[in-house]
Amino acid sequence: MSDLFIARGERLAARKVAGEMVILSADDSSLFVLNAVGASIWEAADGGTPLETIVDDIICRQYEIDRDTALRDTIEFVKALEAQGVMRTSNGAMVEGGDASSSGEEVR
Amino acid sequence: MGDLMQRVWDRALERRVPLAVQFDLTYRCNERCVHCYLDHDDHGEVTTAEVKDILDQLSAAGTLFLTLSGGELLLRKDFFELLTYARARRFDVKLKTNAILMGEREALRIRDLGVRQVQVSIYSHRAEVHDAITKVPGSLARSVAAIRFLAGHGLHVVIANVLMKPNASDYPGVRALAASLGVECSIDPTITPKMDGDTSIVSLRMDAPQLLQVFTDPSVAGEGFCATPAAIDTETLDSLPCSAGHTACYISPYGDIYPCVQFPLPSGNLRRQRFEEIWYDSPQLQEVRTIRMRDLPTCSSCSLVMNCTRCPGLAYMEGNMRGPSSADCDKSMLRASAAQEPGAAHHHAAVPSQGVPS
């Protein structure tokens, strides 16, 4: 899975509110709320950073979890979001439709 | 509203996040509706660069729900540039438009940009009534054609049917029109004074018999303003009147911030201050935030409080943001009367009403 890349879905609104990522689908108004870990993954999903790098640099560094578990759980999480149209995965780098800096800043 | 969305609103309220903002990009309009509260002259509306900067500030402040309105949005030559910018910042965008400039190409662009909802104003299913209200011959046909484009391309379209004396009996026809177009329809009897304080258009509000007719119509019972608010209890008396100034605000085309589009209390200007400075520190917004139902000198002890959907903005326009709003008093009395009628349906809606803004 070393060449897996992840990107945020395109027809979505998203904003980080009080540490959680609130995501809303333009197509069917489906609502998703990601916790702090999920929000970190969402923010890092720029389409150009390998998932393993995201796990190493963000998940393992910020949370006390072993790498294998973190990688397995992250892939499972990302696949679940992909099934809902919230995230995309690819074996190559992707170009995001939305602005990578647009996922919102921490709101006090 | 679902539990998850309620939790989002609750957390936004706890952290004072301006989760929902209506931003009118222009007051210019290609219709001249008889009930409109706006001055349509351009007194120096925000530039493209200013709008983008404001959107950046809103994004940083936590705004998710962005309603773009006017005036008529499509009169701004930079409309699609701004919409593209807003969607790139991942706002959940809702548009309010009369749509008479909307062709298939525009509808497709709006769909492709991921707009979640388009609200189109329709006053009557009869052209002679609708066009007399907009003062634009052919406007009903053009708006309906646009709705077909929008709905045909899969957009979520809501017909906004503002009710007033000239069209009070036409809402069943508008609802049937909406059904035939495969779109939603909402009715609203709110007519507000003009923003300069001129109250002449208030005379267009439906009269008591017309309102009572709506309240006793089983086909709209429980919908929108026809729904009986939830019973007031101790908790409700300690609650907030609405989201204005707490999790929502309004921005005019001149950069003025108000608690709500229906609450024209000047609270700051984005040409002189940053959004967060106004949102967190404006004395006017802080004043609005102190209002609790329990503190309202007249309304908290009114026998009709259980039937009331009091709007603090309308009360402000009548001179006291803590006072009653007479239009809501009238509606409350008539709603109570309607509930007494034999066979009246009782439907309750939660207050304050919040969710995915619809």
C-alpha cells in the first residue's frame, strides 16, 4: 500500500469547527463529522502526499499508536469515507479540484 | 434536524462560531418587487477583491453555511468568479435568485461548482399576478424556465413563495407548480419595512382573514410558519430567541455586518474592521447576545408565548429588540385561533429552528 494517495472529495463543503471536521455533501446533504484524528487525515489528504507519509508524519507523531496499527486503521477509515464519496484514493498522485488550503482553520 | 447536525450547531454556539452567514453581493436588481425592502441603487458595493478577502475571513472564522443573495446575484459580472472562489474555500453554498437571467449554461455551471441549493422567488403560478409583483413582464415564464434548467441538472431547487395581499390566495397554485417541476416550495408571509425605515410596504402584509385562511388550511398545516412552536418551558425561557448574532450574521454589499438580514442593527463594517474583530467584540452583537426569552418584558408573560415565533429583528425594527414584534403577535393570535377551530391539525416545530439551512 506504499503508493496509496488520498484526496478530499470534490462536491463537498467542509469546515473545522471546535476541533472536528464538519463535511456536507452538495448532492444529498449528507453530513459527516470527523473527530480530531479524522480531521487531521482529511486536512492532509491533498492528493499528492502518500498515505504512509501522512500516517508517519501526522498520526504516529501526534497520537501514541504503533505504525502498523495506525496504517491499517487509516486505510480502513479512508476506504469507508471513499465509499461515501467523501474521499478519493489512487495508486498515483492526484490533483485536487478544491483548494488544498481550504479545509478550514482551527476555530476557537 | 438530526442529532449530528444539532451537535454541530451546539458546539458552534458554545464556541461562538459564525456557522451561517448570508452575504448579499449586490442590492441591484432586475425586478422591482412591490414588497422589496432594498434600495437598488449601487452605493459602492464590495469589489471582487473585497469579497474574496471577506470569504477568506469567514472561512477562518468557521463559517460553513454561506447564503449568497441580493438584489439579483447574476447582475454581478464577477458572480461566477466569486462562486468559484467560495466553493474552492469549501463553503456550503446556497443561492437566492429570481433566476430570470439563468439559462442552461448558468445552471450547468452552478451545478458543476457544487452549490447545494438554489432558492428561486415565485409569487404566483399566474403570470398576471407574479409579473405585477415583480413589475417585469414575462418574469414568471423566465423564472420557471430557469427552474426547469436547474432541476433538470439535478440541483436542489426551492421555490420561495412570499405571501402578501396581492397573492395571498395563490400559494396552492404555486405549490402545485413546484410539484409539477419536481422542486420544493416554502411559503413565508414576512414583509419587513425598508432598510431606511420606510414602513409603507408593511401595508402589503396579509390581513387577518388571509392569514387565518392559511393557518386553517390542512395542506400547509405544520409547515414553516404555520407550525405551532414547541411549548415554552423553563428551559426555553432561558434559551436564545434565535441564532442571529450567536451562530449567524448578515453582510451587506457595502460590507456592513448585521445580526441577520431581518435585524438591521449596524454592528460593524468590513471595510474598516476585520470580521473576527466585529464578530467577537462588536458592542451591538454583544448586546444581542444578552437577550433571553425570560428577559423580554412583554413577551415572557404573554399568554400566547406558546404560539409565538417572535423575531427579535422585526421587534428591533419596531423600536425595541426586547419588545414584541407586532407582525408575530398577529400571527400568534391567529395561529391560536386556528388551533381552536374544529378539526384543526396540531403540529409542533422545534424553536429555534436550525439545521442544515434549507
